[in-house]
Amino acid sequence: MKLDTKPTRHAPVSVRERPERVARLATLLPGLGVASTVAAMAIVLSQLIDVKELKPLLLAVILGIAWRQVWVPPAYCRPGIRFSMRWVLRLAVVLLGLRLSMSDVLTSGVMGLAIVTVSTLSTFYFTCWLGRRLRIHRQLVQLIAAGTSVCGASAIVAANAVVEGSEEDVTYAVATITGFGTLAILAYPLLATMFDFSSSTFGLWCGASIHEVAQVVATAFQHGTTSGELATLTKLTRVLLLVPIVIGLGVQRKGERSSVRVQDRALPIPWFVLFFCGCVILNSLNIIPAGIKQALLVSNQGLLCLALAAMGLETNIGLIKQLGLKPIYLAGMSWAFLAGLSLSLITLLGV
């Protein structure tokens, strides 16, 4: 009898799971369709317009923002758009590791790591200090500090696990960080041309001072492949600093109840950074066939365009306009401090 009951116990579960998985996949399709359309438009337009600065990645962001101003994607499109921003982007970043080898990684060296560490931690503490002077409440200040100094919206969400700010705090912080990060996509290439930055200088600067991974990629690759690869590597080094910063925020919390909560929470582990490193190692060992590697790199361009188009579709300019001046001023000064300090260190150390 026991042998007869096992199949009847497990079979209905597997049958029920399939429709649920199909249903979850179906919820992603509308948003993926919209973001893919914008990405395809960016790729085609970049081929039609012979302007060096208008790369497909930048056009994907611009077209995404413009699309949102004309037609705000409805609620049923949000899951697919957010999936593109998060999971597609991380997959694309992982595959960027196939462009690098261990010799490329060593080019940033100890000096590059020192620049990133000093710039990130100094910006975090500067933002907290300025926020207190502006009398902005602690939670919002710390979220803006984490988002500016480390990795944008993902750092804000991770930091909020211990900061425990309100939904409004998170929204304000993400909006300001997104706004200034988008501005960096447009401003940095112009400054690079104006001051004739080298590929390594521009790549390090982008990776050390721009907020989101997607924004770093969109900006740095406008100056060439070398800048884009170095910027990605530098940015991922910054992402790793999220863990000690979140731990530090948790330690700051006073009271036994707060301490228990911090200890119980899982610390953010940027798993995609580990896979990125794995791809770098595989590429260094030359074990991936050339044809497969080339196909992956070509398809990765489309994945990056898809993720950046989704980011543009999620950029709400109207929300940024509605924010109070103090949080915007704080985020702007924090970004300026990070950009100025990191560029000064790069120039001073001659990296």
C-alpha cells in the first residue's frame, strides 16, 4: 500500500507547479516586450545616426525616459520591466567578465582599490555629516549616503534593511540617486572630451563615482571598450564595499531590540560579482571556444540595451520634481564630492 500511495502523493504537486510557473513567466512578458521594443529601437537608431557619442546603451536610456513621458507603462508591465532592470542587467554584467582576463584585472592594482575605498568611505561620511547640517532626518540621509557612495538603488534597498526608513524615504533616495546618475550619463562623456581624459582615467572615474552599475556601463562604453571594461571592474569593486557599510549602519543602531534585528538579518551578498569573477577566470584560462565566446559577447550587447531601456522606462522625472530641495541638494553635493575626490585621486596618483 505504501508503494501505491507515493505516486499519488507527489504527482499532483508537480502538475500544479507547472501552471504556476507558466503563469509567473507570463506576467513578465508584457514588460519584457516593451523594454525589448525600446532596446531594438536604440540599436537600429544607433546604426542610422552616425554620431560617435550616441551609442546604443545611451540611446536605450534616453528612449526609455522619452517613452515614459509619452506613455507610462501600466501596472501589468512593471514585473517584466523590473525583471529586466535587475536580473537581465546582472546576467549582462556577469557576461562582461568574458571581456576581461586576470592580466586586465591586475591593471587597476592596489592604487585602483585604494582610490575606490577612500572615495567610497569618505563620501559616505561626508554625506552623513552634511545631512545633519541640513537637518534632514537620519534614515533619509543614510539611504542617500549608501546610494551615492556604493551602488545606487540596490544599496539603498540593502541599507534600508538596517536603517528601517519609511517607503517615502526609500522613494526619495532612489529618485534623487536615479536623477543624478542619469545626469552623469550625459555629462561625463562631455567632460572627458573637454579635458581629453585617457581611456583608463575615464574608466576608473566612471566606476569610482557613478551610482548604478547600469549607469556606469552606459557612460563608460561611450569612451571605448577599454574604458567600459575598466569601469565595470572598478564599479564591482565598489559594490563589494556594500557589506561593510551595511554592517556599520547596523552597529550604529542603539538598543537591544535593534541589535537583535541586525544580527538576525541576512547580509547582502552580491552573488553576481562572484559569477563575474568566475567568467574572468574562465576567459583567462582560454577554455571557451572562440565562436561561443563571440556569440555570447554579441548577445550581451542586446541584454545591456534591454536592461538600460528598462531603467529609462522606470525613471520618473515628475517624481524628482516633486521632491523637497534639501534631499536633492544633499544628493547633488554628495555626488559632486565623490566625483571630485575620485578624479583628484586618480590624477594625483597617476593611475
